Amino acid sequence: MRNKIKKVLHLTYDMRIGGTEMVIKNLIESSDPRLLDMSIYCIEEPIGPWGVALQKNGIQITAKARDPGFDISLIFAIRKHIKNQNIDVLHCHQYTPWIYGVLAAWGTKIKVIFTEHGRFYPDTSSWKRRLINPWLCRITDHITSISQATKNALIEFENIPQEQIKVIYNGISALQINNEDIGELKNELGISDSTKVLGTIARLDPIKNHEMMLEAFKIVNETHYNTVLIIVGDGETRQKLEEKVAKLDLKDKVFLTGFKPQPANYLGCFDIYLLSSLSEGTSMTLLEAMSIGKACVVTDAGGNKEVIKNGDNGLVTLNDDAKAFASSIKLLLADESLKQNMSKNAIVRFKQNFTAKGMNQAYENLYRECE
């Protein structure tokens, strides 16, 4: 006898391009429609490009932009929606959607899951949240975090009992890279085959700490002149970074590409992948880099050292330390054998711990437990 189809509603901010949104997108696209009927409710507008793409593929997405402050009307709107759509499981992504989701589901038979996808830097606490969170936990069926570091933050700063939190690492499908396309991109950028390419893919946001990366690259470039740095992404710090590049006299060495909807070929160009974040949950682009065997240099921030095993598939450096970051980059540039070993180990570690199949199965198990 076939199991009853379970209706799962993902409650989130929006479906712009980002780590949280990629998790939701992967869960929806990999789900078996004979078992799970998934939809999305956004509490901000516009819904974003991934939202538009999912809608075109027949996924139901509802959006109601919340009013400034605490929007009580949004609670009632979500509650009406989950009742009208006969939702079985409300999966809340991030803290604010969790607040609205729990209040909307309170007193109903709907099961609630809360997933914390990352933390701000520096992390903080408030007496209001520490007071209300234990109550929210009592009417939440499952709580997950995307790294042990994120779990530790929930315990320390949010007063959430550790026994209620399950770690489910982000997972992706391994990238497929075309070497001919990579060659064409290098030609387009004017990068020779002998040039070593360092790179990162991330929104241009203060928390990503690109300024430190530029300072480290300046140090690297003094002894490894035949290197370039590619930064893929856009955001609020764009102008500041352009000014930093000019100040460091790196205009001919740094490429600020802006946003690229399909950045895989850029990632394929990199000899070493860099992540300089001040805070991080589980970086999706870091996982993508591992999936195609890129040795990585990352800061000791959040879940980075859970993804990168120092000395095995990359190097983990002190947070916000340009000299330490530069030293690790120079070590890999100077030792091709070490870099190649890390490249092989990256693929192995990815397959063992960070595949989309593994992540999807873990969440599907939670949905099945919500009876």
C-alpha cells in the first residue's frame, strides 16, 4: 500500500541565490513527488531568480512581504495558508521564519522543523530570545543545524538544548566541468596556462572579509608574481574592494567579475580555492570546489574546519589574519605534490560527507518521522 503523500511547506525569507536557498532548491528538486509534495512560502519579496525558476517548473510559491517590525498579520496569513493547503510539515529556514512559523502553527496538528543555516559575526545573544526560545523548542518537533559550529552557537547564544539539535551538513551534486570551456574563459581573461589562479565565489559582503583576502594576495604576489586572483560575486562592498585593489596596486592582478549565474567555469579555472569569511555555516561554493578536487585555503570560521580537514584536503588558517592566510597559499603554490594530494583527498571527503543525496536523505528521514 502506497504511503500517503506528505505535504511539506518551506518557510523562508525568499529564493534569491544563496546557501539557504540552494538547500531548499535541492530538497525540492530531489524529492519523490509520490511521497512528498513540497511548496514554498516567502516572507519577503521579490522571491528571487531561483523562485521564478521553480515556479516555471510547477512548484507552488506564495509570498507575502512582511511589514517593518513584528508583523502580526503575517502570522495569520501563514496560518491560513497552512490550513487551506493541508500542510503536514512546516520546515522553517533561519530564525525569523521560525518565529513566524511556530506562532502560525501553534495549536494545530502541523509538525514544525527549524533549520539554522548560519550565524552573524560577531555572534550575540539577547535576553528576549534566550527567554522565548525554550518555549519555541517545546512546540518544534525537530531542530537542525548545518554544522557543529552552528549547533554550538545555538546552544551558547540561543539557549536551545543541545540534545534537541541534529547536525545535517549541506550537500550538493558534484559539479561537471568542461575543460574546453575553462580554456576559453582563460583566453577571454588573458590568463596564460603558466599563471596560477587563486579564486573565490561569494557575495561581496563584509562577513566574507574579501579585504583581508586582498591583503593576503598582495603578500603572495610579492614572491609569486605569476599569480592572479579572481573574485566572483557582487554586493555592497564592491566599491570598497575596487578602491582596495587600486590602493594595493593590484589592478592588473585582480579580476572582480561581478555576479555570474553559472560560475562553474570560473571555479574550474582556480588552482586554489580561497574562503576568507569571518563567519560561515557550510559554504556551498566550498563544497563545489571540493567536488572537483580543488585544494582550499580557508579561515577558521564557523563550519569551515569541519569541511576542510587541515593538512588533508586543504589548509585552515587563523581568522582575519592576512599573513597566516598568505603563508598557507604560498605553501600550496610552492609544493605541487602537496596540492595534488589535497586535491585527491578533497574529492574523497566530499563523497563521504557532503553529497546532495546524503543531505536529502537526512531531511527526508525527518519528514517521515513527523507523524
